[in-house]
Amino acid sequence: MDEAEHPALLDPVDLLRQIETLQEEKQKLISIVSHDVKSPLNRLYALIQLLQMEPGNLTEEQKNFLEKMHIVVADGLDMIRNLVDYRNIESNSIVLFPEAIQLQSFIQSAVTSFLNVASKKGIKLMVESENILLHTDKHCLQRAVDTLLSNAIKFSYSGKKVWVRARKHSDETALIEIEDEAFGFKQNELPDLFQKFKKFTSRPTGGESSTGLGLFISRAMIEKTGGKISCLNREGVGSIFRLVVPVNLPG
């Protein structure tokens, strides 16, 4: 067979360089998105909030448009946050900073930050929390809880409820649960539940976007704290995501 019919084999060193170049380009692209795109979205988000604070001169139609803009911009910022977290997880660049956290106050703060978006979708947030002292990385715990709570709201219909519970699990661990009344997952989807870029049968109910990174990020973040994540699935009814968190950050 003629030599031209065989594709030239790349030198292993050249192949490694090409892979490294692609990795660098991917990191740069995500960096551009996280800074150059995030900044104007943040400014737009702030302007929308200012207009919503003084709605006196706005018609009902204009108020509705502002609410839709608010949801769209918030959704875009959430997607950027997920991409940045994905970059940091993949590059193993997350540095842990343990601090004392009152779990009850932490949970209440997390829920409060989602009251507005939940209210706009007609979803009621329910909270049950014991007051447990944790010594862990707040950012990782925050991202895991926020992502699960965001998903619960995103995939629920108006009139439904989302529960956030926190209690002692053992002498060494606390348990955080996020329960929704969405549709749950199909049985054949469960093995891929925490894989990156996986999208499932259920779709966001308010036209929100989904990167397929949320559950992957939640698992990665909670595992950074030495914790574990699991899902009690009820197909057609909803799901309960459970975070078992060490009271003290390992190491």
C-alpha cells in the first residue's frame, strides 16, 4: 500500500504539546467568559435591580419585562459561575480555607438568597435546621448547597414546594437534604447522575438554561470537604439530594 495512504503518525512529544496547547486555550476561553462576559452581565443585573426598587413609573407590562430580564441575566451569571467552578475543579486549583460555620444560620442565608427567584416561579421554600457548629470550607459547602437548591427551583413547577433540612447525622457528620416536588429521574439515568455535561429527561420549567454541570459541581465541591452526596430518587414525584458533611474538615 502506498505510503500516502497511511496517515502520518504524530511524534509523542508533538502530540503532548498539542494536548497542552488545547488545554491552555480551553482555560483561556473560560477565563475570558468569566471576566469579559461576566462584568457586563453584573452591571446589567445591578441596573435591573435599581429599576425594580423604584417601579412607580413603570407599567405592569414593563414590570413583567423587567422580571423576565432579571431571571435571564441571573441565569446567565449562574452558567458562568458553573463554568468557572468546572475549570477550577478540572485544574485541581481549589484551595480550602476552613472556618467555623453555624449550620442553622448558613442554611437560612442560603435559602434567603433564593427567595426572590422562587417567589417569581410561585415555589415555596421550606426550612428545617438544627444549629450545629461545623469547621469546614464555606465556599465548597455553599456551592454544593446553592447548586442543588437552584436545580430544585429550576426544575419545579409553580405551586410546588422545596424543602431544605439540616440536622445531626452522627457525632462526626451533619446531614443536609434538599427535597423537591419535580419529576425525579428515570432509572436508566441514575448511573450518570453526577457526571459532567449530562442532561436528563426533565427540563427547566421556566425556560432557564442548563450546562449539565450542576450535579457534577455539587459532588466535586462536597467531596472536597470530605463529604458525600447521594440521591433518593422518586420517578415522577421528585428527588431528595443528601449531603453528608464532616463536622471537621479532614486533615
